[in-house]
Amino acid sequence: MKKLLLLLLASCSITTVFAQDITGQWNGILKVQGVQLTVIFNVNKNENGFSSTMDSPDQKAFGIPTTSTTYENSTLKIALTNARIEYEGVLGKDNTITGTFKQGGQSLPLNLSKEKIEKEKLLRPQEPVKPFPYYTEDVVFENKSAGINLAGTLTLPKKEGNFPVVILISGSGPQNRDEELLGHKPFLVLSDYLTKNGIAVLRYDDRGTAASKGDFRSATSLDFSADVEAAVQFLLSRKEINKKKIGLVGHSEGGLIAPIVASTSKNIAFIVLMAGPGLQGDQVLLLQQELIARANGATDSDIQKTKTINQKTFELVNTYKDPQELKTQLTNYLTEVSKNNPDISKNSSPEDYIKLQIAGTTNPWMTYFIRYNPQPALEKVKCPVLAVNGEKDLQVAPKENLDAIRKALVKGGNKNVTIKELPNLNHLFQECQSGSPEEYSKIEQTLSPTAMNEILQWIKVQTK
């Protein structure tokens, strides 16, 4: 559910040894889970040997000093200790460097050249191209309770008129208004499709992301629900919007947020949950980890070992609400785990393993998600609901979560509930082979036309 991005931290610069003509700017493209990141090493010679800095232009990070830079026997080695980054490559006769980039136990090929390297152009045939056959407006609206402005795009079938509308709510991680990830822009494709078919769409950058203000890192799903409420208030102020036909379409975590808003707001006419969780967060994660591990060929014993560790970790999160006490308990438990399972941290030191696990588990978003049970909010939703999942979704298990959503809505007395499991689709609603996240960036399709049509036809019924 979360996208993994390279974290580049500054450290201090030292150098060593002698060299040939290795100085200058070396350019490369690092491919991280389908994302292409430009990496630049600027190598300089000094009286002690060599020094260097690192640039990551895509992350707007420049001049990051390295910890060490050496060049011996045609081999360039660069390290950034604080960021746990190491690069090692061999200079060839063609004046290119063939090497490996390592960070946090992960090794990725990274070849360097003094020539500028262009990113591989991804084929995304569904992505719409301007000029669009509808009205588009960049907008800014305020979440007054949080004191932040959110930036987005409002698309209308025509500039003048009065239209039903949906707000698109993105999945987990810092997402821009297109929900851009792994070379795909699902919300751009979906908003284009809906607007062409008579439905206005508001999509916006998550707080603290792209053009929106605020702090993403400290926010939880509940905070994001307040951003959706601010979007609803903005739409109520627009003359082009039919105020009785405002709907929410949430993907993944967005499918958890939509019921939170709909359970308390009288302004929501309908909601669509695209791979939305119906189980408590810890159960969603346990199923997710098992399904993805199995798809990647893990053995039953390894899957069970990981599940046991994660179950205990989640139990601690659910038990200890005080942040400091939780960190203490997790430290004690994970120290024991690393001692009894020395192979579990084979790509890093036991200390680094524990720090990474605690940091990932105790951030505000994750603790909230692990503890959050969506069923009470679902029971309070009285407006029409469409819940859809891909049959091959490995991140939000379709059968278990759809069943939980159905039971909660029925328990609350909701009479207008449609539940559908769509064949051969993954978590991003792409037609796929296995459903593994490793496929996402390799698939040209951004959103299945079948899924988009299901959503559109259901919305049309609700907005007659």
C-alpha cells in the first residue's frame, strides 16, 4: 500500500587514495520498484585523493556530501553512512561505470555515464492528453480545522451547468492529485473517464504533497478525512455542482476514509470503495504480508515465522497506547527476535533492523491504521455504497474485506449495498497475471475499462 522512495540524508565528506580520470559528473538512472530516479555523483580530486557529492534531482536534493570516496584499480566506491548508501562500480574502456547501488540491505544495478541519460519512456496508452474535451480548473480550498490549504483540479463536463460530482480519495502514502505511482496516474485516467461521461470530479494533492500545504508525516486517516470534509464544503460553494449529488470515491486507504466522512455528513449522496479495507488494520496487514510472500515464492515456514513476529508486534501496538512505552516494549521484543533469528536482519545489523522496524511501526499513520476497525463507521453509513475489489488483489484481500464491508453495512441497516469482486484485477484494478505489486509498473494498462464502467454505471443510477 505504501510506496517505497529513496531517503537521502546528508553526512560529512572524506576521501582517499589515488586515481585515473574519474573526476566529473556521473549520471545514472536508478529503478526502485518501478520508479525511475536520476542519481548524479559529482567526483572531485583534492590533495588527499577524492571527494564527491550526490544529487537526486527528482527528489529536489542536491549537493549531498558523501562520507567517503575512493578510486583504485578502476573501481569507484562511494558511501553515505548516515543514509546507509553504498555505491561500487568499475570503470570500463567505454568510459562508463558498471556498478551496484545499495541502501538499507537492498541492492540495485546502477550504471553511470558522463553523458546525460534519459529515463525510459513508459507506455501508458490510457493517459489522457490535452486539450481535454471538458472544462478543467486548478483550485485551492481550505481545511479550516487544520489551518491548511489544499490544491487540486476540478473537472466539469462543461464550463456552465449543474452536475453531480465525486471527490477522489487516494490510497496510502503521499499522493498527488493523479494518485501518481509506479509510472501510472490512476486518478487522472478515472477523472477523465467520469468527466467525459457527465460526472464532475474533484481530485487534490494530499496534505504536504505537491502543491498542498500541511504536514503529511504526522497525519492519520482521521486527519485525511477532515481534508475530504473540506473538499465537500468547497464543492457546496460552487454553483456548477448539484449539492444533492456529491459522492466519494476512495481507493485503498481512501476506501477506509470515505465511510468515516459519510458516517457523519448529511452532504454525501453515495460512496464507492475501491479495494477499501473492511477488516481492522492489523488483520489487513497480516493477510497482505502472507499473500504477497506466497506470490513471491516464500516457503510456508518463512511465512509462518514472519506472521508470528508481526502478530506479536501488532498486539503490542494495540495494547500500549503511550508512545514511549510502546517503543520500549517493541525494542525489548524485537531485540529478542533478532537474537533468536539471526538471519532476520542479515542485510543489516541487529541494531539497524530494530530501529527500522520501530520507526516503521510507531509513526502516527501506522499505529492509527493498525488499531483502526472500519466496521463501526460502516455501520453508520446510510447512503448507497458500491464496494469493489480485484479478484487478484494481494494488498487488500478481496473476499475477507468485501465480506466484512457487507456485514457491517447490513448490520447498520443500509438497504442500498452493491458488492462486486472483479475477475483478474489487482489492487490497482489492472488486468494482471499474479496480482503481485511487482507487476504494477510493468503493466501498460492503468485502470481496467471494466472496472471504470462498473463504477460509472453505478454512479449514474445514484445520480438520476
